[in-house]
Amino acid sequence: MYPRTLRTLRLVARDKVRLGCLPVYCLASSSAIHQCEASRSGLSYTRLQQAQQCRRLATADQPPGHDQKQQQQQEQQKATPAALTSTATSRLKEAVIKVMPRKKERPRFDSSQHSLERNFITAVRAMSEFLLKPSDLENLRKTKRRSPFENEPPITVYWRKDVEAKAVEVWGSEEALEEERKKREKEIKRYQQNIFNIKRLLREHRRDQRTSPEPPTIPTTLDTSGKVVWAAVVINGANMVMKLGAWAFTGSHSLFAEALHSLADVTNQLILAYGIHKSKQSADVVHPYGYTTMRYVSSLISGAMIFCVGAGLSIQHGIAGLLEPSEVLPLYWAFYILGGSLITEGGTLLMAVHAIRKGAQHQQMSFMEYVLRGQDPSVNVVLLEDMAAVMGVMVALSCMGLTSCLGSHIPDALGSCLIGGILAAVSGFIIYTNSAALVGKSIPQHRLEKINEELEQDVLIRAIYDVKGIDMGTGLVRYKAEVDFDGRELTKFYLDQQDLEAILKEMQGLKTIEDVEAFMLKHGENIVDSLGEQVDRIETILKKSHPEIRHCDLEIL
């Protein structure tokens, strides 16, 4: 109850007790109610005027026989004045409650309530989800919002409830809209299937009409890793052919192991080349962070191939040579071929070392740290394969030399087993490093601290928490941090862009709670937009200072 109403009731009650006024009757009559509604504009009356108004409303339109009841009640009032006074007071309260207006409550914020009343929707989404045309959106309410993409102008969005109402108006009902959606989904699937069938028919037609082999396509992986890998493919392919020819001529177990090693290297390096090519594809809807990890996938497959094909077959062939000895033939041609192979394998090894040293300098790492962290998995695989190849050639030369000198098959068979062991160790290291990269590993701590230090120097940031810097492969980083923003500095930035005199006049014109709420909602929404603008600014600065950051996620704490 309002304080003014309570004071009025007390004044009227005192007047009735002191002056012996008549009690209140028939407050619910129609004329009294109309007078109550009409008297709500008289809230500025004095106490006496309000009391007189309540008395008039209480005694208006008395029923027949009121005089006799009035005399009886006067007698009862003289007998029990306290009871009658309380009855009159309660009736006066009801009369005043009808006269005085009720206070309208402001709607409160409720986080548990689910609503789409104030949601925005883009034009593309409105046309795809609600099946509207551009002409249907022309007369709808629209507004400009900050673009979620970097360096893009503001986007135009519509109110979701207006779009839903327009869709129901266009299609007649929600059921009809849902049926049309299902119908179009079926049409899209049918269209995609037709496109797939047409492409398949075109491929078959080209295959049938082809009269000459197509020229080989030039690989797009022309960076350092691609050059190293393709050079290794050519050299190892030539070595494989020569080793197979020498094995067929001499029957050496060590030479057969080396031929298998070269075959595994060629196959693995072709897989690496495909991984490098695939990793350069742009991000799409299915893979929003791109295909950079394809290098790790291809390197992991290469490690498994080395273990299964190279190590497994080499060890098996060496054991078979120990158990079933064969006649030792002259190995002169094998020595010449292995000597040439040592030169070519050493050349590709030097190319891989140069590429890794260059990458380590760019990442500000040591050579060993760059290799152990697997920063460039493709070049790492080439480096380790060529290192294993050089060691394998030296082992094969030594074992074949002992076989020639001693005339025994045992050194040659043991050499095959040793080469298999080298390949197994290399494959295990490749599988381990690439598996760790696929699971997700952090960037070095000193690099992470450097990014954090630069982020904390911004005037809007008080502190950062839960920082993560994930290596996405090929030197790219995904950075994430929870940021505690300084609201005072953000407000200063917002006020610097506003006309403070206009805001002051607007504040002076606030008279009711509704005006205050509208004022706060207006500027609160603008401040949130300013916060988004500042987050974009901070992310741009970080990416400019640290080009390796591909994705920067700053979450407001």
C-alpha cells in the first residue's frame, strides 16, 4: 500500500471516531466504481480532499431503507464505537485501494527462460530455413550488426519473429512450411545424386575416349617440403630399380633388404606428397580449421608402412637366410650399386637437413628440438628415412664384405636383420611423434609466454586465465584464453565516441522507471558492440605480431 493511502485512511478513521460520522456502505455499486475510476487523476489532492473524496464514494447511491439502517447503526455505534470504527476503516481501505493506482512491476531478467523474441537472423538463413524470397524480406524490420568476419563491413540482419511470421503468412501455416522443407530436402538430395552420377559418367566417357596417356600433372606442393619429398621420390625410385636388379643377379639377403627399404621409401614419400598437397586445401564447412593435420596423418601412415613392409620383410628374409643358407655368389656389382646408392641417399639427406635447419631458424628452435617436436612431419620422415638408408647401405656393404671374405652366408643374413631393426626403430619414432601431434600438443612455453605478455599489455585487459596454444601443424597455432576485461576502460572508450551533452540531456529527461530502463538497454547494447569491436582489434594485433596464429579465441570471463 502507498504511504499516501495509509495516511489518508488514518486521517479518515480519526475523523469518524471524533465526529461520529456514518459508516461506509455499498462500495461496490456501479456509480461508485465509475467515480473511483474517474478520480484516479486526483492524486495531487491534499489529505482533507482525499478523505472527502473517499467519504463521497462510500456514501454514494445508498440502497432503499438506508435511513432506518442508518439510525440502527448509529445506536450500535454508540454501544460499540471501537468495532464500528474498525469496520469503517476496512471499508475505507477497500475504497482507497480502488481509487489509488497500482504500481506496475518491471519485468526481471530470467536466465532460465528460453525465448527467440529478440533473436536476429541473416537474409541467407531466412531464405534457406524459412523458404522466403528477397522480395518477402523488403518490408521487414532490419538492422545493422557488426560482422563476425575480420575486415568485413557490417551485415544486415532481420528479427527472427518477423521472419517466422512472414513465413507463416507466405506458406499459410507452420505445417505447410514444414512439408515444403521436407520436399526441398528431398529435391536437394536428388540433385546431389544426379550430379554424382553425371560426374561418374563423364569420367567413364573420358576413360573410353582417351587415346593417349594424359601428361602428368605438376604437383602444387612447390614449397621446401614438397621439393624435398619429390626429390626423394625420384632418387629412391632409381635406387630401388638398381638394387632389385643387383639382388636378382647376386641373390644377396642384405641387398634384398635394401631393395625392400627403397620400395618402402618410395611408397611412403608418395603418401607424404599427397599429404602435403591435401594440407594446402582451404577450410570448408566440414573442416572449419582446414586440413593442416593431413601432413601428420600421411607421416603416420608412412611410419606404419616402414614398420610393416621394410622392417618386417627384412627381418623375415634375414631369418630365412640363416635357416636356409644359399650359395654365395660374386658381389662386385652389388658393391658398385650400393656405392652409388650411398651417394644419392646422402644427397637427399643433405637436402632434408638443410630444409629442417631453415625451418628451425624460422621457428626460433634448435635443430634437435625441431626434429623431436615434429614441426614439419614430411621433411622429418624424409630425413629419418634417408638417415636409415645411409646406415642401411653401410651395414649392407660391411656384411657383404664379410660374406665375400669369409665365404659364409651368416654375415649377409645378419645384415638383413640389422637393416630391419634400423627400419623398425625409425618407424617407431615417426609413429610416436606424429601420434602426439594428432592428439594435440602445446607450443613451446617461451612462445606462449611471449604471446601472453603482449596480450596483457593491452589497456582493456586486467588478467588472462586458462591459456592454451595448440600446434595445428606446419607452424600454425590456435590460441585460446579467458580474458578479464576492464569495464571502466571499455566505458571510457564508448563515451569517447558519444556526445556527452546529448547523453546528459537524455538523462535529465528521465522521469519514470520505464525511461531509465529504455536508456540503460540502449546504451548497454551499444557497449556490448564496443566490446566486440575491441576483441577484434586485440585479435588483429596478436595475429600481426605473431603470424603463426591462425585462430585466436578470446573468451570473456
